[in-house]
Amino acid sequence: MTLRQLRYLREIARQALNISAAAAALHTSQPGVSRQIQLLERELGLELLVRRRNRVHAMTPAGHAILEVAQRLLNEADNIRLVAEDLRAEGKGRLALATSHLHARYTLPAPLKAFSLRYPDVRLHVLQADADDIPALILSGEADIGMSTELTSDRPGLALLPSVTLRRSLIVPGDHPLASRRRVTLEDIARYPLVGYHQRSRGGQIIARTLREQGLEARYVVNASDTDVIKAYVAEGLGIAIVPSIALDHATDPHLHVVDVTHLFPRSAMTISLRRDAYPPRHLTDFIGMIMPGLGREAIHAALGLPLVVMDRASVSRPGVRAVADPRRKSQSSPPAVR
């Protein structure tokens, strides 16, 4: 039994039991994949795939059970490579980020620019996606990190890092009756036409549900999915709107009056999600620190339940790799420090 055979089995499952697609993804031949799976079945004495006329129709119960164990084993093998690459590469690798439109547009431009300057040799890739699609992108390995709002914690295989509250603001034209108010109520909001997010969106659902639970009905004149569109319509006097506060900039929105209304709605959180069983390289944890200052590498490893290996990078490329000395120990021949 080899890791290659287990990878072939995993890829067949990923490719909806299509061996040709699995072979293409693995950059090998279809007969080669079939042969390796047959060898694995012969060694285990079990059928892993249900075949009919040379086509795979299903995975057997034994196949599902073995795939589950193989997945954990392959994840650990991948982590060994990631640890070695992290210690050897010194600022090389990949950062694939899956995020929603809100954060792609307003939260991430500055951190991504700072990251690209600090790590010019890391391949950076941003995938804009619906919030509900982000977990699958992370779990499949297509993305290394996810950033969204309102991601719940009941996602097997994902770890959510400490989050920050997403604040919401009411925006109205400068000459609007509500512009003279320092505080407004939901009843005040319901009195005026609303330029809002489409109610299929997460933000739109939260706003509509909150008003409905108070026996209020929103009078929508515009349903949009883009905050810039909403701000433009409010500036023209077509209605009022509730938007994330991070989308507002006095320099670019001088004609809008802003009132914080975070307290009127259920708490929303900006969350960062990672695959729980994947080792995070240093450039990834540094990027998270750029978004959430104060969240260090050690805290991220602890959240993932992974050890933090501290090595002397200067010695990695030489024979006899040595660990950084722990100042609490007198001996200089201690094994690599794991915290």
C-alpha cells in the first residue's frame, strides 16, 4: 500500500468517481490509475469501487471507510511537505484567498498590497465567491483561507479564528429629515423608502428579518448586490440605506450623512476560516496578522490544534538541522522546540 494509491482513491472521490477526470487532475494515465486501485484492492482483500461495464458507479461501504482514514493520513503527509517548504522556502509558496464581495472591495486591498510587498515571491490568488461557497473552496484545497461574514461554526473540518464585529451604518442624503438625528430607531427607518441589498444576500436577509420581527415592513425602491450602487442611489435621494460601515469613506462619500445603527441588528462578525488539518505556512499567518493585528502565529496554531515548530532558518539548508535553543533550558542539544 502506497501514498500514491491512496491519493488516487481520494482524487477519484473528488472527481465524482470519474477515473479519466481523476487521471487528468493527477497528470497521469487512466489505465495507470485503474491499475493502482486494483493493486490496492488486492492487497486489502476488499472491493473499494462498484464497477459495471468498466465504469465506476459507486464507492463501496469499505471504500468510504478506508477513504476517511486515508484522507487523514494524506493530510498529515501534505503537512510534512508544508512544514519543510515553510522552513526551506523563505517567503515562497501560494496564498489563495476566497472572500465575499464586501471584503474583497473594502477590507482586503490594503492588507493584500502590504502582503505582496513583503512576500513578492508568494503566488497570490484572490477568488471572489458567495459566502456560502467559501467553505467548499477551502475544504477542497482550492483556497488556503476564507474571509466572509456570518460564517457559522458548524462546518466540519474548518477552524474559525477570533472574529471582529461588523458595524452597520444608516446612510441618508445630507438634507434628509433623519440627517439631524444622532440616534434612530427601526421605526424611523421603516418610514422611508429603502435602497437595500437583495434579500437573497446575507445582509439583505438580516435587515429584512430584523424589521419583520418588530412588526415593521420595509418599503424597497431598489434591490442591489453592490454597496457602491446603493450609495449612489442614496446620494441621488431615492431612499435611505443600511450598509456595512467599512464601505464608507468621508472623502469619497461627502454628500452622505452617516448614523451608526449596529445596535439595532443582530451581531455580525467578520470571520477568517482555515482548514483545520492543514499546516499554515508563515506567510499565511503573517497575512492573517495584517488583517487582525494582535493575532499571532502561536495563537493561530493553537486554534488549529497544530504544533508550532520553531527552527533556525539559517541551518535548514545545511546537514544537521538544529533547533532554536529554548532559553529555559541549559542544554544546546535539545530536540526541535514544539509548543
